[in-house]
Amino acid sequence: MEKACLNCRYITNQDKCPACGSDKLTKQWEGYIIIMDLNGEVGKFIEAKTTGRYALKIKKGAEQ
């Protein structure tokens, strides 16, 4: 099952976020955006570190 990083919102199947290295992940997220250009407006706005999918919403109180 895919999880979203609580630190940077990157979506992954791994147990550690490949974008920021955090191990704080949650299954409680909704919607996503795909960042293809880190220099684009959205990529800059969400401060994306790498291309890929990012969760739009992390549910309040979400924990591992």
C-alpha cells in the first residue's frame, strides 16, 4: 500500500521516503499531484525535492 511522507508528502511504497529520507510515513492521505518540473510554479510552491507524486492532503492526526 502506498504511503505519504509526513515530512515532505512524497508518495512511496517503501518504508523510508526516497525524497527526504524520513521514516515517518502514513497511509492516511488523499489526492495527489505529479511533479515533473522542479522549477515549475507548483514544484517550487510545495518545495519539491524530486519529481514524482506528492499527497495533497494528509489527514489530521495521521501517524504511521
